[in-house]
Amino acid sequence: MRRHLLVFDDGSGSELDLQDFVEALDAGAQMYAMDGHVCFLTSTLSASEVSDRFVDFAGSRLFFVADVTSSHCAGRMFGSFWDFIKNPALPNAAE
């Protein structure tokens, strides 16, 4: 699984349902949302593939996707964030 950082503006359209986007990526994709416009994703897709799919989903919004799989992590965040970042595969809720 790869880890991606997705950041986007609010655009001029309606609010996005990011969970719908994540569920459409691949079977194991998951999301950790930071706020309404920033989230971390885990997916087997590359950053360019996630970007291509987000274009169709986001409409006119500006955004970027960065692969942060190999990034060193540090900082003050909630424990659930670090569990998400450090755990390569979280169990699906449906299992």
C-alpha cells in the first residue's frame, strides 16, 4: 500500500464526499481526514492514478496528490493519526 497526501481547495461546487471517492479507488483504500480539504489516503494506486481519478470526482477544484509512503514522519498529532500512518494495512470495517 502507498500513502498519499491529498490537498484541495473548496472550489465553486458543492461539498465533496471524500469517503465515496476513497471507496471508488481500490478494494483496500482508506482515508484519514485532517479537515475538509486535507486527507491522507492509503491505496495500491500511484499518485498519478489517484490524481487522474480525483479530476473526474472534484470537477474544477485545484488539488495536488503527493506520495508520502517513504517520508519520515514527525510532529504532534493524535494517536489515531500515527496508527494510520505507521500501520501498513488497517482492517476493513466490513470484515
